[in-house]
Amino acid sequence: MSRICDICGKTKMNGNKIKRDNQGIRGRNSYERLPNLQNITVTDENGRKSKMKVCTGCLKKMKQEDA
């Protein structure tokens, strides 16, 4: 199962959690942040339905364009 937005191509983001104390940096742990993808059904001009995985940012833009 792919974790990629079909519209903008947004994928996972990597980062580091940094442990700090009074002496400075004590260590780093890496982590992944996944996009918030939603499954939607879209109909095109010909009336065909297709399923897409869309991030919530793109979904919000699509709703604004329809209104």
C-alpha cells in the first residue's frame, strides 16, 4: 500500500528527535511522519468513477474549487 498523494505527490517526511539536557545534546532518534491520506471516489466528465488517495490539504482545495 503506497503512502503517496495522487495529486501533489506528498510522501513521508523524516526527522530527528533530539534529546537535550543542561550539558547539551544527549542523543538522536529518527522518526517518520506520514501524510494524512483519505480514499475518495472521483467522477470525470464521461461519468466514470475512479478511486484516489488524496492528502487532506488537496482534499480541502478540491472542496473550495467546487463551492
